[in-house]
Amino acid sequence: MAEIQPVRGWRYNPTLSTTIDAYVSPLFDVVSAKQREALYQNPLNSIHLTVPRTDAPAAAGLLAEWKTTGVLRQDALPGIYAYYQYFRLPGSTREYCRKGFMCHIRAYDWDENVVLRHENTLPASVNDRAELLARTQFQTSATHGLYRDDDFELETYLDEAMLSPLYETVEDYQGARDVLAVIQDAAIIQRFQAVLAGREVILADGHHRYEGSLAYRQARELAADGTATGREPWNYHLMYLTNAAADDLRILPTHRLLLEMPNGGTVADLVRELEPYFVVQPKEDANDLPDIIAGKQWAFGLYAAGQAYKLRLRPEAHALLNWPTTDEVKALDLTVLHFFVFQQVLGVMGADAQRAWLGVAYVRSLLDCLQRVDRGEAVAAFIVNEVTMAEVEAVCHSGAVMPPKSTFFYPKTIGGFLFTSIADDETGNPFVEFFQAPALSA
């Protein structure tokens, strides 16, 4: 199903690569304003290409300068780039290693059902990414895709490549150690292609960047006026692919912080109006809420006015959930929260209105949620369980999307670790046809 291609990656030159930590950056949709300003102080940091301070034309000019002066250099041979991220989770001593690889994947339209999404996008962010891609013809950070291979065939090749890494970070902004290696053996690359040719890919992270690639591809196709072959480099998109069957694939919860009461009520009103739908139980310590709700379906923590509560949906209430979506989406904890709390109790009607609603903030840190309520910056915090990989797969295969900010795949990929070009004069190599065999069977 999914067609992937090796790439001739662009990377920081060997001298700069020895201190790669100084040049990598967070993704455009997670980097804070404070982080951006700090990174802008380094004139060679990748933030200048991924989130330019001024505009896309300025980024294109800077990119041309970096290529000319040798800040960035292109690898001579095509390859698939092994990318490992070593990390720990708060409160745990276990070191995880998420194993994956970066390559180009054909930019499939959603209705082709090859690359599957699980969330909607904001048009302004898609347009921003599409414009930057059009100006630079350069992909500065890989989106994150998931394929499922219960046999773990490709990990053997990835582990072997990692015996000779190209470079690694000491510690990136999120505390992970990132390691890059390359596979340039043609037979092994063809095996990667064969395995992915039998798979669908679920887009975990990077919906806006992926749709930006789609928009750019569609614009180029229109301009080609029927002469496009489908092999032009602008048909492809840089993606980091990891195995959904792996235990080192982590999805962290994103809690909901209620910034205001849209109906003008009080916290006491909120608790009272929840009771027809939820069993509401006061609890002593808000810090215990994640443990109290862990593993329980349709269970949430609530913290408001200095009091913690456990909420659990009354089983008979679930039949009232009448949003026009699939059963897989209706079964999600977050759908229950958004329907029964945000719509039925708070009166923000419908998924579209909630997506645009400014009365809710999405916060990953439990401590941050509790402190903001205590400081009076928010009315209440709703503490949630993480979404499981099985739920993500079920929703994607149902053809529906999840409520906003349902998943936070951790750790995030980083910008500047590997760049790729989709410019016509920078993608050719003597082996292009070798990797485009008409039949690739798994």
C-alpha cells in the first residue's frame, strides 16, 4: 500500500554535527515563544528554517546561503535513515528506546486510505506549512507515522545500522537522546519498501505538515496541466516511521483546563449538573487522581475550588451520546468528556464549536493544572487517562477522527536532525530507477 523511497539527506556539516544539540529545535507546533527566542540567538539553528522569524522568502534565502557556504551538505548516496530516541518517563527509571527510520513516503490523499489521520487540522497552520514548503522545497522535520509489523523484521536492520551512528544529541529539549544512522545497502532498502508496500500508515504527529505537503503537491499537479508523471519529487513527504507493535511507543494524556464557565455558573453548579451523568465522589488529594482513574473506562478526575473528585460515567448514560460519529469514537473517554461535560453541562454545542472554543486549554502536566486552578487562572481541571494505541488504530480504521488534542505521542521528533529536498535538481541519483520496481511484495 504505502510507497516509500530512500533519500539523499541534507545534514549539518561534519564539524557542526559534532555539537548537533546546538542546531536542533522543537517542532513548529510545540515550540514555545520563549524557546523560539532563545534558539533564534544561534544564527545556524534549524529554527530559522522550521519556524522563520520573518517569512517564508527569508527562510528560502537563508537556506540557499547555508547550502552555498556548506553549513548544510547533501549525502552523496540515497539511504534510509535509522532514528532512535532514548527517553525516560517521569517517575520511572526505565529507559525506553523508540526505534524508527526516516524516508520519503508518497503524499497520499486521505481518501486513498493509505495514510490515515486521527485528528482534524486548522487551515491557517496548513497554509503556513504549504507556503514554507513552496518557497524552500525543503523538508526540515519529519512527521511521525505508524505501521504495524508484529514480526519486527525491520528492527534487525535498524539495530545493525545503529552500530555505526552518524551523530547523536546529548539531550534534546524534552530530555531525550536522539541517534541517527543510515542504511545504504540497496537490497535492504528494497526490503523496507516491500514491508511498507503491504501496510497502511497511521499519522501520529504532523497532520498540518503532511497536509501542507498535500496542498503543495496538488498545486504542482494543477500547474503541470496533465503532464505530471507521479514520480516528481514534490509527490513525496519526509516521514519518521515507527512500529505500532513496539512497547516503546508512548502516548501521554492531555488534560483539559476549564478557563471559564460559559453559562455563568459556579463550581457548585458544575458539580451538581454533572451528577445526572456521572457518579461523583470527593477525594482527599488531587495528586492521586491519575492513579484513581487509571485503567477505568469513562473515568476522570476533577479539581475545582480546592476539592478533588473522581467522576465515572453512569453506564446507562452512554446511550445519550448522539454525535454523528463511529462507535469507535463514541467509546473514547475523551468523547464522553467532551459530550457530557462540555456540551451537556457547559452548553458548548457540538464538536466543531468545541474545537474553536477558547474557554478550554490543553495541558499535559498534572501539577500545572492543579496550580493554575489554585491561582485562579482556571475554574477547574479535568484529569484524563491516556489514549491507547489500540484505540488510535480502531478510530483510524473506522474513518473518523478523535476529539482535539486526544494524543500526545512522546517523545516528539526534532527539527534539524535530517533535512530532505523535493527540488528537481537535488533529488536525482544514479539509483533512482532501482528503487522503483513495479512489484514490491511483502
